[in-house]
Amino acid sequence: MTVVIKRIPTEILTLIFHMYKSRDKGNEDSTQHLFRLSLVCRSWREVIQGCPTLWSDIWLRVSPDKAECQATYQLGRAGDTLLYLTILFPWHSERKWTKEESAALPVRLAYIFCDTTSRWKSFRIWAQSYETQLFLDNCAGYTPNLSNFNIKLRPPEIESSLPLVASFAGFFPTHSSLGASVTKLYLNASGTHLHPADLIGVLLSCPNLVQFHLLGAPDTMMGDISDTLTASLPHLVNLGMAGFQDPERLLGALNLVALQSLMICMHRCSPAMQCALQSIFQTCNSLTKVDITNPTVDLPNEPPSPRCLVRGRTVLPSLKHFTSSHADATIFPLFRQLSFPEAQTIEIRAAPCDVAYNLLSSSPQLASALFFDVFGTLPQHTPIVYLPYLSSIDLVKCLGFLNHVDAPGPSKLSLTQAGRGCPSHHPTLVRGLIERSDPPIRILHLCLLDYTDEDILWCLRRLPLLKELMIRGTAMTDATLCALEMPRPSEQGVVPDLLLPLLESAVIGNDLVTAQAFAALAASRKAVTWKPLFPLQSL
């Protein structure tokens, strides 16, 4: 056996050692694997000790008597390779040293690693906040290769409940030597009290941020931010905030000249929020995407609050995508003054009809529109909006909106109407749109409509290019399915025209349709993918 081992080339041995060491990379101390392997024989020990990349993963479980020796030894073996450094301080109950030693250890470790920061590829530290700060304060340096920076803060004491853990990906506490290199920052503030001054301090320490996402719990309050606390983020293009009751406090403290994407998930919209958004819309000319969502859609309506004065029309010249889902009524006055001359997609859920109409009419380049539960009515003589590029129309519980839209070439039409309190919809409303479509529609969804076989067949006969069909919750019977079957030749051998000859997939879900008729249709047109949406009636 010894002879066979000695015959293995050094390169193959090194590859094997790398594979063995990396089995649990990032989850345990790979150094222990190396020590065990080096005990097999002298030749293995020489290969292991002579290969710097085997020692580049430095995993330190901090203790006063081992961590420094291990760090020094492994750095000596790693040579000039890129380093993957993990430092783990034990939980409070596991510590066997004094408070003085706790304060001294991070500093001593920092002195060992301070000259290696240019070789850091990955850095992780799990420690108490003061230990993390002591290490970073004493380990400043240039980090051109750093791509992964992770900090997990341990609580000072173990309590009966689950420990409070703040996890940061691509983020670290205020630290000027590394902050300038940070371009993406993700901060989860759920379950902790966030001090506005600290948050502004973190942002100020990262002046080159390109992307910033801040998450809080649904009841998290950011609190007052002094007018003197501001953060200029000239390179920030993507900003997302969710879970806070008062996100406007942070928005009002940020200078965002380059912002392109804004995502705000808020439970209430205050007048201050309306003012903050108006300021962003008026100053961020490069804004291309806006998503404003209220997740608490079941909250009862409240009396409107005093509103920020909206002055004049606000044009967003670069906006391509706009989404508003169940927004608070306080923000509607601002929406009524917005204009999107270059918008490609608009999604509006739960908003007054005049708000939806304003956004639609101010978007002549629109390609896709989704309106869900648009309520209210427009004046009788409201002009029809001509949208020559609109290719996808999706209307849910607001089909009357079709009266105000002229789209000559939509490729997709999806209509859903029924629901508690929803008025009935007459099929003639959509006939004009189908007749004007050129080329004909290719995707048609008819859901929860009072459409009979006659109404549905009228639509299908005028859509020879249709490829995708969904019909559910209508008054359709087996008659429509029979009409869709492959026709049989006549006695003279003439085959009648096939209804929807290009159809590729169809979803059928109607109470009045039988399983027998559905099976016959599927058997006659096997090139089509047929799917029943729910169990059909059996005979």
C-alpha cells in the first residue's frame, strides 16, 4: 500500500487534497482535515505543507490560547494566495476568559491580519458588536479582491427566547477603510430597534452604493430623523424598502440623483410620504422603474389625512415600468399628476378609475397594461385613449375600462369580472376590440364572465391566429367544445374549416361542461395541450 501511495504524482495528490478539504468548505475548519492528512506519511506531509492554496481557508474558533498561533501558522503556509477568512467568537456562555481578554483578543487578531487585507477574497466574522468593531477598527486596509463580506452579531447574553441575530450580506458597520468599496448593501432590521442616526452613518460610510435594500418588520418604526442628518448617494440606482411604518423619514434624508429603480412596500401612506415621493419623482430624471405596494390590503378604510400639496404635472421622462398595488388613498392626488411618456408596462391594483385613466392616457408608448379592481366611473364624454403599441391587456373586475381604450393590435386579452359586488358585463363591450384587432389576438382568457356559447363562439371565429385559450367560470356548455373538435369530412370528402387551427394549449373550467365532451375534444385534437382547471361534470 505504501508503494502505491508513493507512486501517485504530486499534482494528483494536491488535487485530491483540495477536493477532500473542500467537501464542507464554509461550514467547518478545513485546517483539521489537513492536519489529519499530513499524519499519513512524510510524503503527504511535504505535499500539504508545500501547497499554499491548501491553507488559504482560514477558520478561527477564537480562544486566548489557540487562535493567534493558528492564524500565524496558517498565514505562513498560505504564502501570497487569496484568503477566505472566517472568525468565530463563541457564545457568551461558552467563554472561559475575562472581559479584559475579550477586549484584547480582537485587537491582537487584527494586528495579525492587517497586512493581508489586499488578499481577502471572503471575510466572515461572528462576534459581539464591540468585538467586531474592535477588529475592523484595527484592521483597516485596501481590499481590491473582497467579494463576500458577512457579519453576524452575537447578543451579549443568552436569553430564554431565540437570540437576536442581525445578519448582513455585503454590509458591515461604519468603517471608512472598507466602506468606499461597498456597492451593494442589504440590511435586515427586523426584530431590532433601528436608530436613524446609526442608519445614516452606515450610508455615509458607503458613498459608492449602487444598490440598497432595507427590510424591517411590519410594525417597525424608523423614528424621527433630524433635518441635519442627510446622506448623499450619487451612485445609488436601486433602492428597496419594506416593512416600515414610516419609510418617508429615510427617503426625505437621502439625496438620490442617479436613482433608476424604486421599490417601496408600506402599510400606510402619510402626507409626508407623498411629499417624499413627489420630490424623488421631480428630481430623479433617470428613474425607470417604480413599484409601490401596500401588503395590508384587508385593512379598513380610514378617513383621508391632510395631504401634501401637489403642484403641477410631474413628468417621469425615463420611466418604463410602473406598479401600484392597493396604495393608500393619500397618495392618489400625486398619481393624478404623474405622466409617463415612455412607459412600457403599467400595473394598477385597487385604485380609482380616474387615477388609472390618467396613467394610461399619459403613456402613449404602453405595451402592457394590467388593471385589477379599478373602481368608480369616468364622465360620459371622457376621450378614448389611443394606444397603438399596446400588446397585452389584462382587466380584472373593471371591464368597463374597455370603453375608454382603443388598441388596434393587442396579442393578449385577459378578462375577469365576477366577484362579490361586481356588476355583470355585457359581451358586446369586447366585440369592438376584437373586431379592430389587426393582427388578431393570439392569447385569450375569459374568466368568470356571463358569456354563453354564442358569445364565446363569436369571439373564437374571429381569432384564427389564437394559440392560447382559457375559459373558466362562464355559461359555456358542451356546444362550444363540440365546435372546437376536429371536423369530420362530408360525404363529398370536403373537410370544413377547423375552428382555431393554430391553437396550441387550452384550459377549460366550467360547471356546465361534461367530462365526456372534454375527453372527446382532447381525443380529436391531440396536437393541442388540453387542461381541465377543476373536475368537470361526469355523466
